[in-house]
Amino acid sequence: MKKYVYHVLLTCSCTIIISAQSMQDALRYARPELTGTARYISIGGAFNALGGDFSSISDNPAAGGVFVNSELNVTLNTNNNLIKSNYLEKENKISSENSNINQFGVVLVLKNTNGGNLSKLSFAYNYQRTHNYQNKSRASGVNKNKGLDDYFLAFANGIQYGKIKTYDNETLSESYEFLGNNFGFATQQAFLGYQSYIINPFDDVDLNNIYSSNSNPQNQAVDHDFFISNSGKNGKHSFNISGQFIDNLYLGINLNSHYSEFRRIDRLTEFNYGSGSDFITTIFENDLNTVGSGFSFQLGSIYKFNNLRIGFSYQSPVWYNFTDELVQYIETSKKDGIDVVDPRIINIYEYSLKTPSIFSFGLAKVFGSKGLISLQYDLTDFSNLKFNVADGDINFINQNKKIERSLKSAGILKLGGEYRISRLSFRGGYYHQQSINNIINDNSYGYSFGLGYDLGSSLLNIGILNQNIKKSETIYQEGLTDIIYLRNKQEQFFISLAVKL
């Protein structure tokens, strides 16, 4: 009871609640991925000026007006990831694979036989998986400068000892929950560090706000083994209206509903503390589950003259609302036994995020019934990625400033072609995304190829995508901030069946 009274008194002077979201979390939903139908993938996603494909509707809403007949399309996908990590100059690699329904769409084409400027009107629905989070990675190495004690010290220094010490008649779970509800994420981390004996107060008095390392008092090198398991997806439901005006102009609009499901379990094992420490091993685990929904709209046009096609499109920001659920666990093994801090409390954070808008331009040349070549360029200013700070959350204010400093405008170049021999089509493509980070090389590129066969009333397409994705992330956002460099060598196989209605 004494602890609750003390906390209530402290609450009067603490009005800012620190949350746990970071720039890395925001980029998870803004970083583009090449995904879609087998034909779309086969020519590198360069469909902005072509249309007539369900995934091209996701790029340029005018694409729906290019369809000649009503049609239904479904795409299946298998994904193989080989992720190589480099942490403190040591390389690790781990592979994983998964399969999913990548796309489903239907379009209804209404032709105007009464004359006038509107030649054709199309109504379409398309579902597309925009992000696939299924992967695993592992980073390990000897850290000569930082450890888990630095992580907890970064939060604890400045927080009064009276908040995080234990009192009579109160469990660790009750205290952890109370601190999260009233003082926020930072105080919870200080609590975990102290209750697991990793850090100690400089003075055993309630007003003390200075702490020191107990796990590694001599600041010796420690070994790290960091394992991450990601799962989940982002999806976009597009509701499209488009039309063909006279013979040369196509216009369209999309209203998009977005949803997100993401889970990340990361576990850091720290060991080899040296002779100056009583610690043998520390395990720190975070289990994050995120669900979200959002809205966006798109406008697009395609103009054709002779055998040339030009496309322009705009995708608005996606306005997301997210709910995070975080569960934490820490276990320390020492010479005199094992201590476990397992609050079994779900921390809930609600927040909003706005992704950057996307401008796209496409140019294509069609060689009659023989084939085509197409180019597309997408431009995004990633520094416009923003957390909503309407409630004055200092963490979101700081993260937005970090985004502005770290991220920049970046383009994606897509190039592809198709050659037809009777009913059989051969396709190839290439894409390259520029680095989105001012400081670290953070880009991706890939090659694709595929085949298509016209069965008359239906079309069967297959596509293969080989890509290299480079990115980096820090282990944690505070204290232990060493960078993990990641390179994902990814192979994807797509198969689509289109049925004319």
C-alpha cells in the first residue's frame, strides 16, 4: 500500500508518458515491396503505363479501364528468404520459407454501345498483399563496448529509485503494470533492469536517480546472440472505378482499405562477462504483436497514341491507426542462482502513423501483338513519414525529428518486357530501389522472368523473382544501439490464373 501512495505523489509531477515505437517500426509499413500477380512480377512491376492487370490497378487506378473483358484473377506465392546478418564484423545466416494467397481480384467491364465520349466503364476490386513479414534472422558477436546494462542504464538514469524498488504486499507484476500505466515505457525498463539485478542505484535512497552496472561493473567485452522471428502481413483492398474516354484516355480512382498484422519476437542472450562479474548468462525477450488499419486513395491516368503509352498516378499517404501489445521477460543466471522477472503483463500502446505519398510515371511501347517494353519510376520522400504527435508524446516528437534527419527521397526504377509467340508469352524484368537512408546504404534490387499461356477463356501465368534487399537496424533504440546490417537474398515464385467472365 505504501508504494501506491508514493507513486500517486510522484504522478503529480510526471505528465509525459514515454512509448516504445521507433523509426524502425514506422519504416516497416512504409518501405515498398515488389508484389502482385505473376505477370506483373515477371516484367518487374513496370505496369504504370500499360494497365489491364490487377496489380497494375494497385499502381495506377486507370489500369482498370484498359481491361477488354470482365475478368477474375487469383495469385499464389511461395517465398524463400536467406537473411545474412553482419553484427560487429561477424556474419550469420538463416533461411525460412512460406506460402500465401498473394492477390485476388475481379473486374466488371461495361461497354458503351450508345456512342459518346465514354467508351467503357470498369468497376474492380483487388486484394493484394503489400508486405510479407515472414522471416527470421540471427546476429551474434563480441561487443567490446556495450551490453544489456547500457540499455537499462539509458532508461534508468534520471528516474527516482523510489519508483522502481519493491514494497511490501505488492507483486512484481502489479508494480510493472502500475509503472506502465502511470509513468510509461522508460520507467518499466528501469524497473526490469533493477529487479533483475543488472543495474544498481548509486544510493539506496528514494530520491536517487543515478545507477551503475551490476552485471558488468568492469565494462568488459560480452558475447551477444540476438535472434528475431517475424511474422504477419500488410494487405490492401482496392475499390476501383475507371473508364476509357474516346479511344485514347483512361482515368481512374481507387479507394483503399489497408490492414496490418505483425508479430516480432526478439531474444538477446548475453554471456561471457569475465572474472569481474557474478553473472553467467542473461536472456532478455520482447514479444510484440501489432494490428492496424488504414485508408488511402489513388488517382491515375493513361494516355495512348499510336503504339506509345504514358501513365501518371498519385497515391496519397496511408493514414494508419495501430495497437501494439508488448510482453517482456528477463532471466539472469548468476553464480548463486537464477532470477526471473516475468511480469506476464501486456503493455498496450495506441498510436497513429502517416506514410509518405507516392508519385509514379510510366512509359511503354507496344509492338502490336508481338510484345511490349515498359518503364516505370516511383518517387517517395521518406522524410515525410510521421507519427501523430497531437497528444504531445515526446518519443514521437523525437522519432519524427530522427526520421527527418535520417531518411530522404528515393526512387524505384522498374523496367520490363514481353514477347509473344502465338499463345505463349516470354517475360523479363528488373527493378532497383535507391537507398532511403542518408547515413546507411539501404536499398534493394531484383531480376524477374516468367511465362504466360493463353488458354482461350483463361490465362495461366508464372513468375519468378530474385531480389537482394539491404537494410539495417539497431538492436535496441536506447543504450545498446549497435547496428545489425541485414541482406536478404530472396527467391519468390508466383502462379496466377485469370478467368474471363
